[in-house]
Amino acid sequence: MVQSIDPGQAFPARCDYHSGCRERLLSAAESLCRESGTSLTANRRAVLDILSESHHSLGAYDILERMDAGAGRRPGPAAVYRALEFLSGLGLVHRLGSRNSWFACSRPGEHRGRSQYWICANCGVVGETESEEIAQILPELALSMAFRLDRVSIEIEGECRGCQLQIKG
Amino acid sequence: MVQSIDPGQAFPARCDYHSGCRERLLSAAESLCRESGTSLTANRRAVLDILSESHHSLGAYDILERMDAGAGRRPGPAAVYRALEFLSGLGLVHRLGSRNSWFACSRPGEHRGRSQYWICANCGVVGETESEEIAQILPELALSMAFRLDRVSIEIEGECRGCQLQIKG
DNA sequence: CGGCAAGTGCTATAATATATCATTCCACGA
DNA sequence: TCGTGGAATGATATATTATAGCACTTGCCG
């Protein structure tokens, strides 16, 4: 087995009431903040809460719209982007460049920056894998080009198993 | 050697007057259009010309600005986006999701959709590699997840050799 | 208390991308 | 030669995504 994560488990269930993910994310957020001497403020927590409701990716303005659900007033876009920047800095959320959207990390605190993101074009759910091989190959390639590698983004678009079954059957 | 392209050659020279690239791109454009029964119209060619001037990536509006250099009048953004969509459909240009920008393909007509893009954060030049290993691993991973893989985007940000040398020395 | 740093609110605006519909251009057949 | 149909473009408006700038608040620490 060459995967550090069983790929059979990598693509999350379609259901939004996934268990464990939110709790894991929140506790990772708290410990990462503690470690880094920052704080999980109300805004940041609100954005994290919204993203952690499902494994779908959301646009920043989608997040913004959901932020008045509880409170009466809605912040400006900058508040959302500031929170997203903070959270992605800690690896708690990721940005999908191919769609200008954001989603909650499935494995916060682990394997920072070494994930592949699998995006179902039909249902919008995003899964993550961590391929050991890719984690090895890219630095080797970089070395052979004398390229200093800072950040990697791997986005794969296609259709998840669940959607294929549903559409076909 | 596991690379189909020598990685030592993958990152393009910093100079903008690179030889061969433009010619290769243009002739690939013509043959791809011929094969697909489409045509390389003036607009499309203008966008391709602008992108092929260097290995840098450009925003759509940067391209737009350069489109009045010769002619007196400038088209609207839609013209640029239409050309970009057409050209990227043929694999002649690529979009960088991490930066919302576009660049000319270094290897038009080959290995469609199997490239890795190496982006120098300092000089903005974009190089391409085609890793055989990655070309194998991703479909295997997809298979094990029962995920139908349609499109892959691999973007690596860092600093190229030339810029590292220049800054340090 | 006073001063600093981090975070936020608020407003404006920049940057990126698409929708819609009229018009042009050109190849092709009657 | 004319008309017709499809592809591409022009033109205008607008949607979507993201950042800038600056005042204010809050909490901490001397």
C-alpha cells in the first residue's frame, strides 16, 4: 500500500451530516491557533462553521450570505476574505483556483500542502487524497530543475462514484 | 530516465526572445484548427500572439490592453475570453487558477492535460513538465476511488533557478 | 490611565468573468 | 447572383470575485 490514506475512503460521503469531520476541524483549529499564538475569533469561527457544514466548496459571497443567518447583520466581503486567508494559512480551509471557491480541509493539521483535491463536477463535493508518490516526485522534479518549491496545488475535476451510479442507474 | 521531457530543459529561459516556441505554437495552432474544422481567426491569433511573446502568464485584461497596440480600436473583454476559451480548448494556452491568469503552452499538441506548471513567484515565468509517474498515478488513484477523472491541474509555485541565483549572488 | 497590536466595520473600488442580443462575414447551394 | 445558415464578433451591460484604506474597538501590558 503506497497511500497514506485509503483512497476508498478519500471521497467523502455525499451526505452533509457527516460525523467527525466538523469536530476534528474545530479541535484542529483550536490547537493550531494555540500553537501559533493566534485566536479563533467569532468571524473566523463563523466562516469555518459554514464551510464545515458540508464537503462542498463555496464561493466567498456564498459564505457571506450565510453569515447573517444567526445574527441580524452581515459583515462586508473583506471580513470573509480575511477569515479565509487566516484559515487557509493554518491549512484549515483550501481554495480551489479552478473555481474560485473554498472548502474545509478533511485532514486538518496533517500533510500540509501535499493533498490532491478531487472535485465532483456534478454534486460539487471535494475529496482529498495524499499520495506518497506525488509527495516524493514533485520535490525530485523541482530539484532537477533547481526550482525552489513553495506551494503545490493539484485539482482534479471529474465525477464521483455516487453521481456516476445515480446518473447511470 | 522517467521523464518524457528533460526537466533541466523544462523551465524556459528568462529571455522573451526565445526562439522556436512561437513558431511551434503557431504551427500547432494551424494544424489543430485544420484537424478540428475550426479556424484561427484574427482575434484568436492576436491573443495567441500576445501570449506567445513570453513565457509569462498574463491576466485577461492585460491581454486586452495589448490588443490595441497595432489596430486603433480595442475589443471588449468578451472577445478576449472567447479567444482564451477557444485556445485553451485546443490546449494552446492554459489558465492558472491560482492566479487567474493565462499563458501559452510550451508543448502544444503533446500530452494534453498531463502537464505540471511551475510558476516563478519572482519573475512570473511559467515552465511545464510532463511527469510519467504522475500521469500514471492519478488515473490509478481515480480508479481506486471509482472517480471519473476529466481534467487535472497541477500548479507549483516557487522560485526558478535564474531568480535564485540573481537574488543570492 | 496610556499606548500598542490585532482584529473588525465600513465604504469604495479594483479585477476578473459572463450574459444578451444585434451585426458581420463567409462558405455553400439554389 | 442571390439568399441562407452558421460561426464569430461587436457592443453594452452586468455579475462575480477580491482588495484597499482608514477609522474604530478591544484587550493586553506597562
